[in-house]
Amino acid sequence: MSQNDNWLKAAAKCCECGAVYSAWILPDDSVQLIGRKDGCRCGASAFREISSATHDDPSVSETDGA
């Protein structure tokens, strides 16, 4: 799959069990998990964005949380 400049990397939470995954948020606001093509480990396929970061946001650094 190719990456599009309009995709946003974010954390996404399963709407069923609450598991959190890295994901791409696509221009149509759909969520695509990174590294899990079959959805959540619980079997669900609905996710919501819980956080995102862009390089344009000065409040986010690569060392946050380290």
C-alpha cells in the first residue's frame, strides 16, 4: 500500500474492547490500523482516533514520554 501525504498517523482505540493501536487516519476520516489487516484482536473492526501528532505541532516532540 502506498502512503498518501494526506494520511495522519494516530493512536486509535477499538470501540468494543478499548485496545489501542497505531493507525492511519485517511482523508475520509476512516481509520486503518498499522500492521493489523484483520482488525482488533477481539474481532471488531470499528475504531476511533484518540490522539494524533503532526510535525507542524510544536508541542509534540519525539522524546515525549521517554
